[in-house]
Amino acid sequence: MGIESQYENLSKNFPNLSKERRAEMFNSEGVRLNCHYINNTPKDVLDLLLCVFTIDKHITDIKLDDNTYSLSIVMKDDLMGDSKVNIKILKLNEKTSVIDYMKASGDLMSYYKQIKRI
């Protein structure tokens, strides 16, 4: 199943996706190295990530926050163990969002190996 069909099924796969969410502003102070900048709105970035994570066979669990553009995923690694990653989509300005991610649990080396996928 491709990303286009996943996009069509987002509301079915994530019933709380249609809820109104608050876009938190990005604060450049204390920036970690774990972020990517993307020219799109937080809503569109969230939709894209959900589509990609849904078809990725290494992502075993996706939990979507009801109030903000945040989610947590579990990345499967049979050799070193699973890693849980928290992801926030923050607003930099009207045209740019920031994907900020951090390890919540799991083996550090497994996290480093798996996080390259994002």
C-alpha cells in the first residue's frame, strides 16, 4: 500500500486526527541536534509523518497527542531492542515547521541506528 492510499485512510486509522490542535512555537534557545526544518504547516507535516510511519514496517506503534502536533512511535529493532521516540512538530513561522524528536526509552545505540530513518 502506497503513501497516497495511506493519506486517504488517515482519518480512519487515526480518528482523533480531525481534532483542533495547538501549534507550539519553536524556541531556538537550547536547540538540540535532533530537529529537521521543513517548509510546510504543522498539520501537513503531521499528515506526512503519519502516512510514512504507517507504511514503515519498523514502526510498531504510533500514538497521537490530542492537543498538540505531537506523537510517539516505537521503532522495532530485533537485535538491540525497541526504541520509543517522542516527536513534536513546532511552528517556526507561517511557512516553516520544525520536527523535533528525542529518545523516550530504549537502547541508545538502537535509537541512533533507527533515527536515521526520520
